Amino acid sequence: MILSCGYLWYNVKYKSMKIKFRPTLFWDVNPKKIDLKKNAQYIIERIADFGNDKEARWALNHYDKNLLRKVVSKSRCLRPETKTLWNLLLKK
């Protein structure tokens, strides 16, 4: 993964993809210090609560569904309506 100028490069199923997160999504941290694996819970919670459609699709394609379910179900900072929506999106 290369992180530069707010763009995250990652490899999903042998395809290089690029996404630019909005600065308002991660307003409280330096975007250059966000690690997609180490900070997965933080990223998932932010996208779930404040992300747009493009960012939500990215999270659904990038992260394992079991990890997404675990973060959504155990999170203490997600709003109840956000949890309900993501539980519906992640149903088997």
C-alpha cells in the first residue's frame, strides 16, 4: 500500500484501485498515518457513520465481510440507525 496526498492505493483481487477519502471523513488524524490493516476498525466505523456511497462500496469490497460484521456489531460509537443499515447490508 502506498499512501500519498490523501490517495490510498490498495490491491483487491489483483487489481490496483485508487480511492480518495474526503478530508472531512478523517478530520482528526493525519491521513498519511492511516494504515488500512492496523486502523481497520477506525476506518470501517468512520465510513459506516459518515461515508458516502463510493466509500461504503470501497469498504464492502476491501474488507472481509466477517470483519465488517464484527466491527459493526461490537462498535460502541456507531449510531443505532447506522448499525441497523450495515447489518442489513452485511446479511448472509
